[in-house]
Amino acid sequence: MVEPKKSKVKPISTGALKELAPNMLVERVMELSEPDLQDLCEATEKSIVAGGGFGWLVPPSRGGLENYWRGVMLVPERSLFIGRVDGVVAGSTQLVRPTRNNEVRSRAATLTMNFVAPWARGHGLARALAVAVEEAAADENFQVLNLDVRETQEAAIAFFEGRGFERWGVHPRYAMVDGEWIAGFHYFKDLNKV
């Protein structure tokens, strides 16, 4: 009797596991295709339900979200950055420049609305989105990048503080969630030190 060949199974090394990690991409978008808009709305809904700090407590209607994102694309002072995981839009962040009439704040921009859908968290996409905005602000010769975050967003706070953002203030009644006031932390980063 002929013995069947034993298959050679080689354990996967840690390095090979990295190859199995999702393919991520961050890009500044000038227009949203319909599939990207729908992906972005889906990611937004999932983030809101998970308490992602996006500002909404309950997801608005799909039409409301579509209008919101289309509106973002129309504002000249806003740039939308989207993050993809395996080609699917999974999160975004925005770079907001001061309005043209605000000359006294012309060297300061704001990073806002940084979020990633729950299914795409844990791979560094939120970090990559924030870094992309930080780099874009520096490339546009902004000297300061501002942001604010709810005190409950502990991972975001640790991340931004680790990136050199300095907390300059606490707003004790920043947001109302479930009938309770939550404080908000205000940060800035001197981009000349980058």
C-alpha cells in the first residue's frame, strides 16, 4: 500500500501575517463618486451608533447624511480626506481653513470630524487620516493646527497628545449626551515645530 504524501504545512510567520492586514489608503478627495458617498454614509452611521464622537447622537436619515457630505464638498475652506480599507471608504477627517475675512486667524487651521467605522478600527486608519491633515496644513503653510474632542474620547486624546498637540483649555459644557454635560478638551499644535 502506498502511503499518501503528507502535505507540507509551514506555520505563518509574524511577517507573513502583516501581508494579510487590510490594504489602507488615505486620500484628499475633490469630489465624491456615488459609491464612495454611500460608503461614507454607511461608515458615518456605524460610527455614530458606536458613539464615535462625530457630533450626532442618532444617525440622521440617509438623505440627511448625503446632503451633509455633499455640503462639505461645496465649502471652499474645507478639504475632505477619506480613508479606505480594502477599497471601501471606512472613515474621514476634514481640514478647515479660516474664512477669507478672518485675517487675524489666517495662519491657523482646524482638524475636525476625524472618525473611522467600528469594523475598520485597530489598523491605524484614524491616525493616518489625522497625520494626512496635519501634513496638508503644514504644506499649506499654516503655523497652527487646532482641534477639540470630547473628554470621553480617550483613544483620540491619547493619540493627539502623543502627536504633540497641547491642551490649552477645557470647556465644561462642551456636549450634552444622554441629558448629561460632557467636557470638551481644546488642543493646538505648533506646526513650526514639526
